[in-house]
Amino acid sequence: MILFVVILALLAAGVVAWASERLSKDAPRLVSIVAFGAGLVWSAALWLDGADAGGLYAAMDWPWIGRFGIHLTLEMDGLSLLMVALTMFLGIVAVVSSWDEIEAGHGFFQFNILWVMAGVVGVFTAMDLLLFFFFWEVMLIPMYLLIAIWGHEEKAYASMKFFLFTQISGLLMLFAILALVYVHHGATGEITFSYKALLEAEIEPRIAIWLMLGFFVAFATKLPSVPVHTWLPDAHTQAPTAGSVILAGILLKTGAYGIIRFAVPLFPEASADFAIWAMLLGTVSILYGGAMAFSQSDFKRLVAYSSIAHMGFILLGVYAFNELGMQGAIVTMVAHGFSTAALFMMAGAIQQRLHTREMSQMGGLWKHAPRMGTMTLFFVIASVGIPGLGNFVGEFLALLGAFQQNWVMAVVATAGIVVAAVYGLYLMQRSFQGTPNPDVASMRDFGLREMSVMAAMMAGLVWVGVYPQPVLELSNATIQTLGILP
Amino acid sequence: MAIEVPVEHVLLVAAALFLLGLLGVLVRRNIIFLLMSLEVMMNSAGLAFIAAGAKWGAPDGQIMFMLILALAAAEVAVALGLVLQISRRFDTLDVDAASELNG
Amino acid sequence: MLDWFWLVPALPLAGFFALFVTEGKLPDRIVAAIGAGSIGLAALVALGAGMEFTQSGEASYSQTLWTWMAVGNFTPSITLYLDPLSLVMTGVITGVGFLIHLFATGYMWKDHQEPEGYSRFFAYMNLFVFAMLMLVLGDNLLVLFLGWEGVGLCSYLLIGFYHRDAENGYAARKAFVVTRVGDTLMAIGLFLLFRELATLDIQTALGDAAQLDPGMATAIGLLLLGGAVGKSAQVPLQTWLPDAMAGPTPVSALIHAATMVTAGVYLIARMKGIYDLAPVAQFAVAIVGLVTLLIASFTALTQTDIKRILAYSTMSQIGYMFMALGVGAWSAGIFHLMTHAFFKALLFLASGSVILALHHEQDIFKMGGLWRKLPVPFWSMAIGSGALVALPFITSGFFSKDAILLTAWDHENAGRWFWAGGVLAAFMTALYTTRMMVVAFFGETRTEPHDASRINMWGPLVVLAALSIGGGWMTFSVLDDLLGAISHIPHTHPAALVTVALPLAGILLGWLVFSGRLRVGALVESPFGDAVRRFWQSGWAFDWVYDRVFVRPFLWVARVNKRDVVDLLFRITAAVTRGFHHIGALTQTGRLRWYAANMAIGLIVVVLIVASV
């Protein structure tokens, strides 16, 4: 019940934010901040409150379209709670990061942000396959609008590309869902879209592999994995800062979440057969994403490609099929949410100040903005994977887990941390270090508003880096109940 | 005593009229001629209806002809409005000038 | 005191944190007090705890702070582990570290290159000391790895401290990336160790090491060696160290001489239990050491930058340590690590004083005649050089190096070769050290010095000079139980006599040649001599080869693939779709009569089809 209320509240807050535009241009974003802040407090309260005997923090189950066995089933277990809390937090970050950037349509902008996030919360809690697909689509449209309306110079191309990739791969998932339900119906005579019921479905291996692929392609596109990653650099680069923060911080994680929650548990045998290929995709993503990041001269595009590399660790970890790898993937999801969101926020801040994303137009910015330099340095270091910060824990566990499963793949993927150092430090060098660019006369440094968000993200990364136990315990409960580990 | 006209003859006349109309539509560029040709085509269809109605002794053919007449009147009313617009906007009655909807 | 042992790493961390959150807004004097004071306090705590520990007679002491993470059977904890080995390392890090910090408070004062950087400098330095302490105190290889990566990060930050100069940034990135190659090997070693023994806890792993398959032990040993080679600047990952001299001189003293670069030696000594099972890996350690010490000592002879000379000398001295570990002189290797920390820190700090007095002039051929004008730096350099060339019986370097070479002599496997190589390099060491001293401090004055150093700068020099001499007189026996006693060969043995005599010969030859008493110009200027000189000066062309084999191909790929070749697939799909669109759009002429004709033709076709059926 509460979950449904939260989603409706986010949707309603979107409408309120839109309407409140008449009052002042600050009103919509205040509505957003209050909504996400309340959501964050609510998820923290749930976390502290602890799970019930079944490992759930909240649950509801209402009939929706009875004839087809479709229910409004929303459940929140450890993994969902972790992701929802991250969503709420990054919601605040997104709003703050676009504070000065948006010039027109404040109300509709916040409306879209809130609606994306409502869809995301739905995705993270839906336990009915059709409901899941419904929310999957709910996320898509507002995100498309965010890019298409408030994006940068090539927004039309980027938003269309984003839309087509997600939509086509989503269609495959819809086919797979319908086919799964059909197969289940054939076996039991019962039509249901319930996740729990379909977990029990027995599917011929020959069919299972295709259905699994339907899900996998949708999630791998969202993740994204090489070779279906090419929408991401365009979408990230062209999106407004809030859009990039949400895309990198949360929307990519829905792909990872989908793999962990649906693609693997629904088709355990098929996934096990497929594991080696998924790990290969992960490894290729790590290396290729890293190499591509190095090639870029656009600050935002570089960070976007680095996301692809980081997401490779998730594929590698999940398909290692052991606890280490799975936990590594989940910690990576959280840590990447912080570190990349911060870097995108930085990219947005620089673009707003210098009106360029090209690193050749930067250089020596430390002189003007030491705070921004320090922050960039910190998050670059986190993303390079220095121990003591969250990304290291995730990547180390993922690699450690992968090594138990397939050492060749793990060894090749480990080389990715060298590549990460190459592009990460190069980014730092070209933007903030080196000879100050004479064309840049001055640049406003971060103020209190930006720094408080940055400090929160730094604290998050250090926390996950030195004491990830609370996160691990939260996700461990889910991993055990999913029953995908041997 | 009416002279019995074989229905085939009437249909042949109708077909000839139709072809003449179609030819007019295809070759004339003046929009007024175009409309007139359309009228001819429509009337050829009406003639065919009447012939068929006479042949089977059913009133349906004549009813259809009434309908076509009404349709033609409405069509001319709309079309002349369009013609007026075209002549104002393009300063010509050449129908090919109004080809802005090309792909 | 032992209960408070956690303060040793915590104090530098607190110092870092204090300097980090105040964003450089503190007055410089307070920054200096925090920066050097935190290390000083840590040194005091370490001293107290160390004394209590040695008196307790226990073999080890450990203090668990918290469980880092717990995933299944992987439960690394943040535990500080104190045993004689880590005690020696802690002593060096906090003790020498404090002296260097103290020196730096003067060296970096009102630094004209980076006037606002005082606080940032000490923040990085404190963070480094923290990371280095975690490296040596970690009871778990993952904690060790935390320190390992942490020191690499601080090394990067400090090499690139003067970040406005793009070349420094390049040197910093090179150092980080090259050592990271080693770190990657080490990480793989950790994965393998965990797969085989299901733990990364060092003591547990060493205890269970006997279960290891010999091949696996060798693989793990070699992978860990890969990590050590990167961090300790040994062949083939040594190329970053000379460039790392771009950092301020105290950084070179602390990170690139006394502590971080010896981390590899520490790692191998710490994992002795693995290498005992893997003679092949241990032999590889010795070979790496031998090759490095030879290459580096020849290179040092041709450098003109005083810091690069010292950098190559550091490389070759660490080569001695590796060789020591490889031939089984474990304690002697660590002993040399300690004495080297003293005299090399001294050399770097003294050269730092000289460089500062000459307004950042580092070319020895632009110095000269300084011995009268800069007495404290000169005598410090002289003492440090004496220890570096191992002047017999009075300097600390002699005792440790002698122990290594004579153990190598006795090594059953190619020991004579190791001995010969080591002695040859010792001869070269004497030669290049004499060259550095003679050229920089004697002869005519080429640049007029302005010495403005105060007690916070020459005080550390005096203390380190005393340690460089006296550091070897005490019997170094704390490691006997853990790593085995240092072997003592009487100095009447012929090998021992040669070992003692060759460096003296080197000094003599060096003095004769570089003071101009012995003319060798013809040899040096001959085409062959010149080619050799250039080859040595380039560091045996390693940089050239790596540039061609790794850097350029990578850059080439990056350049040609900027647009992402994979996207081509989707761009082609889009282009094909658009092509069909254009073909379809051709029929949309907008001509009414054309449409009508089409309709007519279509109708006819339909009628024909219907009629023919």
C-alpha cells in the first residue's frame, strides 16, 4: 500500500511542481526537493525499521486486470530498498545539479524528473511482469522529453536514439514476457504475470534460452553493454545535467537490477549456459569502454564512456554466479551511482561556466576553482578504483568472484583498472591541471549548495569504501532469497 | 412506344465518357478544366447506374444518381472555394503549381 | 601504549583530514604544525608501542579495528599487525618520515612555484604516511593493497604537485599508470591466492601455504613479484622513477627513496612463506634485482640532473635489496632497506638544500665549488655518499651491503654471478657518486648559492647524517626469528676483501677522472663511447621501446576510433532506413494529376487481376 502511495505521490508531486511554476521559478524545484527528501527519509526509516519475517520492507498486492491475471504487486526487499534509497538521493542531486542550468519551463522540467523517478521506483518494486514493463515505459517518456527539450546542440538526434534503443529492446522484453506467460499457461492452465508464480515455471531449455535473451537484450541495452552501448554517449552528452545524473546514476542501474531480478532467476539454467558470453561482454565493455573514454575530447562524453566500462564489472560479477561477484555488482551499482553522478554534475557545472565541454578549451582550471578541482580529483580517484572508496569494493569483489568462475576472463578484465587510470588521470590533467588556459579569465567556484551535495556524495563513497557492511547485508538478503547461487 | 436501347450501348457511352473525363484530368493543367473533367467522370458513373437500374427495373440506380448529383454539387462548392484560394495564392490556375506536398 | 597503537596510522589520517576540510585557509605556521606534528606524534606513539612490544617478548601483536566487509567466506578485517618486520618499517616510515616533514616545512615555505600549495602539500604528505603505514601494518593482503594503492595515489599527487607544468602532470601519470600495471599483477595474485587458500589474511595464508601446489606457489610468487617490481621501480617497470623526480625534493626523499619504493621489498619479505615454497619465483626476484642494479648504476653515471642521479642510485640500491631477498639474505635485505632509508633520505634532503640555495638549479655541471659555501649540505652529502658507496667499517651502508654480497657469494645457485654483478655495481656506484660529489661540490663555482635554511632544515640533515653513520653499528638482530639471522663472513675471506676494496678503487678512479687528473676524453668522445653514453643516459632505451610498443599504438587506436566503430552498425542501419525513405518519397511529387494517373493505373491493374482470376 505504502509503495503505491509513494509512486502516486511522486507522480502527484510532478503535477504540483508543474502547476506551481506560476508562483515562482523556484517553486517547482522546491517541490521536487521536498518530494525526494521525504522519499529519502521514508526509505531510511524503512531501512532502520528492518524487514519482516519474509525479508520484505513493504508489500502490496491488488488485482488489476483480473482476466489476464495481472496484479498491482509491489514489494520491497533489501535490493529494492537499496535502489529506491539511491533513487531518492540522486533525485535531490539531479535537482541541485540543474539549478542554474534550466532557463525555460521549470515546472515541466521538474515534472519530468519526478515522473522518471516515479517510474524508476515502480521498476525497482514491481513484482508483476506486466506492471514492471509498464513502469519500464513510464521511465522512458519523461527521460526522452528531458533530453529532447532541455538538451544541448544535438538533442533531437540523441533523444531519438535513446528512445529507439530502449523501445526496441523493450519490445523484445515484452515479447519474452508474453511468451513466458503463454508457456506457463500451457503448462498449468493458469494465466498470470506474477513474478513469483513465473519463477516456478518450467520451460523447455530450447525455448528458455530465447526468452532469457529477450530479457537480457533489454537489460543489456539499458546497462549498457558493448555492442549496444552507442546510445549512451550521445544521450549523456546531450542531456541536461539533471538528465545525465539520472541516466548514469539510476537508469543504468535498472538494467543491472533487471538482470539480477529477472533475467537470471527466471531462467537459471539458460543463464548459466549463457554466463560465459555475458562475462565476455562484460570484459569487452570494461576494456572497450575504457579505451573509448580515453579517445574522447569532450568531458561529458569521456565520463559517459567510463560508465560503460564500470557497467562491465556488473555483468562480470553477476554472471560469475557466486556471492562475491553478485555483491560486487551490487556495490558497484551504488558506488557508480555516486561517483558518476558527481562527475556529470561537475561536467554540467563546467559547461555552464565555460559554455563548452571540450577539454581542449579547459586546462589549469584549478587556479580559478580549487574546490571544483578537488572534487573532480576525488571522484576521478574513486572512479579509478582506489581502495577506501566505494568503487574499489565493488570492482574488487566482482573481479574476485569472476576469478573463481573463469580466471582468464577475470585476468583480462583486471587490465581494465590500468585503462581506468589512464583515462581518469588524463581527464584530470586536461581539465584542471596543466597550464591555465589564457582564454578562461575567471570561473566561479562551487558554493555552499553544490558543496553540500558533493560532500554528501563523498561521504557516501567513503562509507561504502571502508564499511560497506550495511549495504552488503541489505543486498545479501535478496541474493539468498533469489536462489540463483549454487 | 419507347425505343429499346441495349444496355451495352449505354455502358459503352458511359465508359467513353469516363475515359474522356480521365484523359481530361490527366492532361489538362487548368484547374477549372480539371473540375469539369471530374464532373464528366462522375456523370458517366451516374449514367452507368441509370442504365443498370433500367435494366433490372430497380429504383436503386436512380437513387444512386440522385446521390451523385448531390455529391457533385457539394464537391463543386468545396472545389470552387479551393480554386479561388489557389488562384489567389499562386496567381495561376495551373494545378501543378500547387505541388508543395511533395516528399 | 600498545593499546593506543591504532593512533599511529590514525594521526596522519587526522592530519590529512584537518588540512583537507580547511581548504588551505589555515595560516602556514599552523599547517606546518599539523603536517609535521601529526607525523611526529605518530612516531612517538610508534616508539612507545615498539618498546612495549619488544619488551613483551611476544612474536606479534595485532589489533582488530573492524571487519571491512564480509561476503561469504571472504571476511577481510582492518587489523593492525605488529611484528619485528612491520616494526622496523613503521619506525622508518614515522621516524624518517617525521624528519622529512620537518625539512619540508622549511623547503616548501613561501614556495614561489605554488604559493597557495603549502596546505595541500602537507595534506598529501600526511595521507601518504597514513597509506604507507596501512601497507606495512595491514594484517590482510586487502588492507595491504589499500595502502599499496594509496601510496601510489599520493605519489601521483605529489609528483604532479606543481601541476601547472604539463610535464609534471605527465610524469605523475606515467608513475601512476606504470606502477598500476604492477598493481594489476598483484591483484591477480591476490585473486589466485584467495582461490587456492580461501583467505587473504597474511598469517593464515602463510600458515596454510604448505597446502599450495608448487606450481600455484610459483605463480602467486611471480604475480606478487610483478606488483613489487612496479612499486619498487625494478626492471621492467622501472621507467617511471626518474621522471618522478618532478615532484618537490622532500617528496623524492620520502616516497621515492625512503619508503614507498621499498614497499616491494617489504611485500616479498612479508610473503616469505610463499617464496620458500617457490624457489623459481625467489630466483626471479634475485634476477630482477641483479639486472636492475646493473642497469641503474650504469645509467646513473651518465645523468647530469642531481635528482636523477639519486633516482637511478635508488633504483640500483633497491636492486640490491631484491637480490638479497632472492638469494636468501632476508634480514640483510631489510637491513639495507633501513640503512638506505637513512642515507638516501639524507642525500635527497641535502641535495634539496643545495637546489633551493641555487634557486632550483638541478644540473650538477652548473653547480661546483659549493663545499665551502654550503657546509651543512656538503657534509651531509659527503656522509650520505659515503654510506651509499659503502665506505668500509664506518658507514651504515657498508654493513648492510656487505652482508648482502657475502650471502650472495654463498648462494648455491649461481651465487658467484650474483656476487660479481653486485660488486661490479658497487664499483659503478662509487664511480658515479664520486662524479656527483666532485662535479657539484668542488672545482670552480658556477652558480652563486644563497643559503637561507634554518634549523628545521639542517636539523633533520644532522640527525639523518648521524643515522647514516651509526645506523649500521648496532647489531641488526630484531628480524632473526622471523627472517633468519644475517650471515657473517670473516673479512679475511678473499671475496670479502674484493667486496671491500672495489668501491675504494671506484672512488679513486672517479676522483682521478672527474677532477681532471686522468684524461679519458678521447674514449668518451669516440663514436662508440658517445653511443654508449647516449644509450645509458636514456635508461637503456626502455622508454623508447615502451613508447613504440604500447603508448603509440594505444594513442593511434584512440585517435582513429574516436567516433566508435561499433556505432557504425547503428549508423548504417539508420542510413539504410533513410535511403528507403528517400526512395519512397520520390513518389510524393505533390502533383495532383500524377496521383490521379497512379490511381487510374492502379485501378486498371486491380481490374485486370480480378478479371484474370
